[in-house]
Amino acid sequence: METEKVYAMPFAKIYPMLVEKAARKGRTQAEVDEIIGWLTGYSVPQIEAAVQNGTLYGDFFRDAPQLNPDRVLIKGSICNVKLESIEEPLMKEIRYLDKLVDELAKGKAMEKIKRTNK
């Protein structure tokens, strides 16, 4: 039931928190947007539209233009939960974004955050 609450939250409520988390560590909104775009395929204007039009967080991921196939390379834990152990597909997508913003806030280079399967 807790996951349904997360899915029903407005993206406009979550997005500023993601930006603020990165900004506290000297990173920028543009970098957060770049990560979101890499993960989901959204352009900056599409991200801005999702903030403005009341898109729900679950729908933001359900309706993503192009989920990056390399997102499966994201490993590790977020909130003491291993990403690999998350079975709910939509929650896994949300946690991928959390993990990427965490890495950005910790100073990781953008090239390393945006994984590629070479």
C-alpha cells in the first residue's frame, strides 16, 4: 500500500526535492535534468511540463518516452534496500532515479552516473 502513495504523489512535489538534494552538494538543476533525461528519455521541456501539469510520480515513469536500457547497470542500495532485490518494476524505476541523484550529490562524475553497456 505504501508504494501506491508514492505513485500517487505529484511529480511537482518530488522534483524540487531531487534538485534540492543535488544543490546542497553544489550540483545543478541542469545536472538533475540530464540524469532524468538519460534515465527516462524526457527532454527538459517535457520535465517542466510534468511539473506544471500535475503529473503523478507513477505516471511520470509509466509514460516515460524511452527508458534507458542501460539503467539495469545501476547497482547498489538506496534507503538500505538493494536495487537488485526490488521486485515491483515501477518502484525499481523510481529507486533508480533516487540512486542516480544520490550519486550526483556525492560528487560522482556524470560520465560514471550515466552508465553505458560497452
